[in-house]
Amino acid sequence: MGIIKTEALVLKQFDLGEADKIITFYTKDYGKVRAVAKGVRKSRSSMSGIVLPFNYNYMTFYQSGSLDRINQVKNIFSFSKLREDLTKMAYASFMAESIEKVGLENDPNQALFSLLLSSFHQLLKTDQEFIYIELSFKIRLLAILGLKPELDNCISCNKELIYYKKNIFDIKHGGLLCKDCYKKIVEGSVIEKYILFGESVQVIKSLFVTGLQPLPNLKISKQAYEQLDELINKFIQYHLDLKLKSFDFLNMIKNLG
């Protein structure tokens, strides 16, 4: 038991009893933290507006068994516009839930913390580049978790790849196959393949380096974006097995737009 102090982003909250809430944070120094906000549902609580989803706070927790307790909280930045705009809320919710699923308690990862914080700021600053911010978030998430796909050498024989108009990506093994290895593999077994056009290969390689920065200078066709987004979604689903409630909501918002 003890007192811990750290910067934290609010991921989610739910009711506990008649007056309390359990808040899930992703912190800069301690990874994921779940803590009780005592009396926060009472009308006079000064804490209620500070522990809303997406807020960036400086927190003091009291460690008590399996569930910490919030002692003090000071807001650093309120991402209120992410909660007030339905489209931005959908993207922010998807990002927050992704971090909540992959983040571990008592296992700090400052890269994950910085990714979520910077992505929230990007959502706040734009009104039209949401899909690119989401794609960047997912690609950077894979890189942070050590799941960067192999795009330079054949995932089977390690030979340096020659890119063609259509390239074969093996989702299970996490990278591109040369034509010779693909011919050998398909003769003996079934692989979960995915076709990537040459443009898509070059774009995804650059995105792992630049993280889609700066967004206004991004050169990518609609076809390449859709192909990459579908591939990254399948790759994440296979290797991380993430089942996100917010993903269906996000897709619904995209379809409406």
C-alpha cells in the first residue's frame, strides 16, 4: 500500500453503488490503473467533471488491495470537444478502448501513453482527417507492441523482396511473401493471404516511419487507404484478438458520414 502520483488519461468509467464510480485510467508511470472515485455521483462533487472520459489529469492514488482509490485529481487538459462531437467521440472511444485492452496494470508503457495523448490532440485539431488519424493510431500501436509486419524481406525465405503491382501478404505469419515461396506454400497448405498493391506497400512502409506526420502532406489514393485499413484491421484482429464494442459504433458513424 502507498500513495502514487502520475499523469493519467481517463479511458472509461462505470457506476459503483449509489454514489461512487470505478474509473479506468492509462497512466504515464504505472500503466493501466482502476480506481474508485468516492462520492463522485453526488451533485456537489467537484471531481465529477474531471474524471470524464478522455480527460488528461494529474492524479494522486492510494493503493489499496486490488482496487486503488483516488485521493486528488487536477485537470491538465479537458478534451471536452471529443465528448461533445459525435464523430470525434466515436474515434476517441475506439482509441481509448484499444489502449484499455492492450495496456497492462503495473506495466508502464510511455509510448502507449504518448500515442493516445497525441492522437486525442490530433482529433481535436481537425474536422476532416479522422480516417487517417485512426489508421496512423493503429499502425503506431502495432509498432509499439512489437507487431510490425515484415515488408522488406520474404517472411518465409528472408530473400529481399521485389515489389510488383500485386503483392502477397500472409496475415498469419505477419509479412509479405515472395512469389516463389507463395507458389510452394499454396501447393501444400492454405494460407490466409491478402493482396497489397504496390502503392499500398510503399505507403504502409512510410507510415511506420513517419506516423502520418504531417497529415496534410499525406499522398494516398482512396483505393490504397481502403486496402491498408482493411489489412491492418484483419492483422490486429488475428494477432491481438481485440473485440472492441466501440469498433462497431465507429463503423456506424463512418457509414453515416
